[in-house]
Amino acid sequence: MIIYLIEIAAFHFVFLLLYDFFLAKDTFHQWKRIYLLGAFTLSLILPWVSLDFFQLKVLEKLPIQDFSPFFLENITVFAYAQERGFSTLLIWKYIILLVGSSITAIFFAFKWISLYKLKGNAISTKREGYTEFIISDSRIAFSFLKMIFLGDKIKGQQKENIVRHELVHIKHRHSIDLLFFEIMRIPFWFNPMVYVYQRRMSELHEFIADEEVLKNTKRDQYQHLLDEVFQTQNISFINQFFKKSLIKKRIVMLQRKKTKPILKSKYLMVLPMVAVMLFYVSCKESSDNSELTESSLTAIEKEKKEVPFMVVDEVPVFPGCQDVQDKRECFMKGMQAHVEKYFKYPKEAQEQKIEGRVNVLFFITENGDVAGVRTRGPHPLLEDEVKRIIAQLPQMKAGTHKGNPTSVPFSMPITFELD
């Protein structure tokens, strides 16, 4: 989980760099909106993606083309873990994450309460497509969902321009974008990129609305309106017309010439970046496992009876999986539970601060026994511990292929990690 969160933050950062350096000054505001939402969402998904195409590129040079051992999801064990490999420090990490999310959720609730208190104290009027709320003795101007909040000191042409501006936010559902990032701040409160993306999106909403209003308003008149100082409401998921930190940027954007349509091709830069990220997440496991596979395949070549785990008609049956329909999945879960139950981080390895990944390959024979255990790792101490764990595996029912019992190879990585 911790690695996943780090990868998300890294992907968010890379996408944001591309935006700030190559796209932010363009006038393709709707394209930029799609980019920010897509980049943020894609960064949440990419760490879970693993494409076989990239993995096959890593394995295609191996000596036996039809050998496809099934790799379990990486099992990570910790130095201070007890019986099931769960460390006290790891527990505290999750507690901190939960506490931070809870506090952020409370702040979110307070913002809602603040908004609805403001709504309750205002004079409301139903208009076509929205509800207007007038705040007494105020120069507030902002919108949220289908509501527009205005101070009673804003009148005449100013009010008309502001309402037209806020109606653009309502038309394009800009509040949904900001609410999305606000909700994302709850689980990812520690990730500064979430806050940066929300600010970038808020800026972009104002550029979009300004652009729409200028189609029917004189530029000088509208710019003068932006130059004036008004009150603001400190709620991060509303669209504020007069947000002091944004006024200068909006004036600069109003004066900028339209970006040439041909420059939309810059957005294609996203494609190679996504390809690199996919390659990384797909091959980070395969690259570590390839050495073991290559060293083991030569020995397997001499044996003609082995059938790979993902090819065999009936996989070996792990104890307790006899009546389960999906025996492959049950086998995997049984293996993971076995490792978690029997591992013990070697004391000497802890003292020497030895950690890393051990790849192990073994066979479930025609009799259901475990044999031919091979390991490759950073140190013999860790390799010996993995061999001890595998030696504790129970007797299984042998796998069958084309109606005959067969020996089935199985491979998985086990990571020893010191907290």
C-alpha cells in the first residue's frame, strides 16, 4: 500500500510538470480541463495495471518459450512482524493515514456547514436555471452547483456580468470537478499534488468562464471589474468570482492571444509518457523474476513431464481447496497464507540489515510432494529462510494434464523488508 501511494504521487507530479511547462499558457482551456481530470484519475489506476505485452518482452529471450510459471503478487514480510508478518510500525502507518483522513473529512464537513449557514442567512430567489442567494452587507460573489451567491452591494452592470460568468460555471458543472478533488483530499490528504491539481482546476474554471463572458462583453469593461477588490469566501470547492490570488492571472489570460490550433498536437506528448509508466508498472516485477526463471529453465528443459501452472488442465489442489470451483485462485491464496504463517525474519539478517527479494521456484510432483526448490536472492540467509518456508508446505493432490498426473512448476517472489 505504501509503495502504491508513493507511485501515485510520483505519477501526479510527472503529469503536472508536463502541464505547467507545456500546456498551462495555452488558451485550449477545455482541453486542459480534460487533461487535469484524466491525468489525476489515470495516476490512481496506473500502479494497478500490468500489461502482458511488456512482460513478454522481458521473457521472450528465455530458452523455453512455452514455460509460463504463474507469479503470485509479491508477498512482503517485515522484520518486526509476528506470526502473520504484520509489523507494529506498519500498523502505525495505517493509523496515521486513517487519522489524517478523518481530520480532512471533518474539515470537509465544516465547509459544508459554513456554506449552508450562508445559504440559510441569505434571501433566495428562483431564477431560470439557478437559484440566487443575496447576502446582506456583502460583496461576495461565487457559485456552487446550481446556486449563485451575491452580496447586496453588487448591483447593475457588475451584477449582470458576474451572473453571466457564474452561469458558465453552472452550465459546465465546474463544481463537480472541485468536489472530486475535495473528496480525493480525504484519502490522499498527505499528497500535496491533490491540492495543486485542485488549484490548477480552479484557475482553469475562471479562464473558461471569462472566455465565455467576453463573447458578449467589452474587454476593457470586464477587466476593470476584475481589478476591483471584493470579499471572498474561503471554501475550496466553490467557484469564486473575486478570488484575489487569481485576479492577476485572469487579467493576463484575458490579454493573451488565442493559441494556434496546430499546437493542440502538444497533447500527444501524453501518449509516450503513459507508455513509459505502463512499462514501469508492468515490468517492475518481471525484471526481478527473470534471472531466476532463466537460471531454472535449463534444468527444466531436461524434464519432459512438467506442465506450467497456467497451462495444466487441473492444477495441484491445496489442502482445503477440494470443493472450491476456482482451484487456481484458491491455490494462490493458500500459498500466500502459508508464507505469512510460517515466515520468520532471520535474526542475523536483521542485525546485518539484510533485506531484498528472494525468487523461489519449486515443483509439485506427480505424487503431490514439493521438490526441486531453487532460490535466488540477495543473501543466503534470506534464501535459506524461503527454503524453510517452502519445506513446510503440506501434501497436495497432484495436478493432472490430459488425464494423467503431472509435475507442475510454480514460482513466486518473497520480499524481506526492514522497517
